[in-house]
Amino acid sequence: MLGERHLLNSSDWLSKLKVAIVREDFDSLQTLTAMEIEFQNLQELEDAKYLLKETLMISARNRDSIQQSLSKVKRNIEITRSTLSTPFHKIDKSF
């Protein structure tokens, strides 16, 4: 998509941004939002403004979801460590 920087007109850019938002394709969102686009009219500019706000909301939701998952993983690691009678680094030689 990076090679498309100079090939996309504003209408194509808006279409690709809509698809990336629906798919929550963060790589495409990052690439598209880094592009410099010259809009043809006020309506396209207003559409872009709305879509970019939507992109920010998706990014915030994703960030929050990742933080919650990370907290759960950390909590599970702590619980697992506290329930182990033998630390990970020791080898069970009883067999």
C-alpha cells in the first residue's frame, strides 16, 4: 500500500479507509493515515474527518482490549506461580 502514495485520489483513499475501518486492519489504517491527500471538495473533507475520528475510536478500543488481556495474562502468571510447589527451573528427578 505504501507504493500507492501518489496513485490514490481522494475518493479512492476514502474508500480504502472505509474498508480498513470495517476490517479493523491496523496496518492499512496506519498507512492510509500517513498519506497526504488532496480532497476535491468539502464533502470529502468532512467524510475524512468523520472516518479519522472513527479510526481513533477503533485504536482506543483495541488499546484497551490489549491492556485488559495483558492484565489477565499477568494475573494468571501470578496465580500459576503461587500454586506451583516446585519452581520452573528445578527438574523433577522422581521418575
